[in-house]
Amino acid sequence: MTKNSAKLDIDTRLPSFRASKKLTQQQLGEAIGVTRATIIAIENTGYNPSLDLAFRIARFFGVTIEDIFFLKHEGDVNAK
């Protein structure tokens, strides 16, 4: 990493999307091909998913990546 490439501070609305479908973390993980531990890590914002995984999550819910993931400093102005 270069001096100017700091890690982005990304937040997620994944718990809300998952709750809207009444899915457990296990069920969502199985549906998109990851473990429950990965879903937990994403929801606790300790883990930023790969672009591939972010697309799989967004496609599963029928929304854009930006609907689920956003930069913390931008706020939650697009909350669903």
C-alpha cells in the first residue's frame, strides 16, 4: 500500500436486507456460497467483501452494491 491508499471505511445495510427476507446468517451464506462466519464478519463491518462477493450479495437482493454498502463518511442517506 502506498502512503495515499488508506483502507476505505465501509459500512453495510446487510442486516436490514437480510431481516427483510427473514433469513438467518446461515441461510444467506448458503444462498450466496459463503460461510455464516463471512456474513457475520461483513455485518459487523470488520470485513470488506471482495467485489465478486459484493456483486453476489447485491444480485441476491435485487439491488445495487451501493444500496447495501456505503462509505461511512457519506452517511446513511439512502437507507431503505
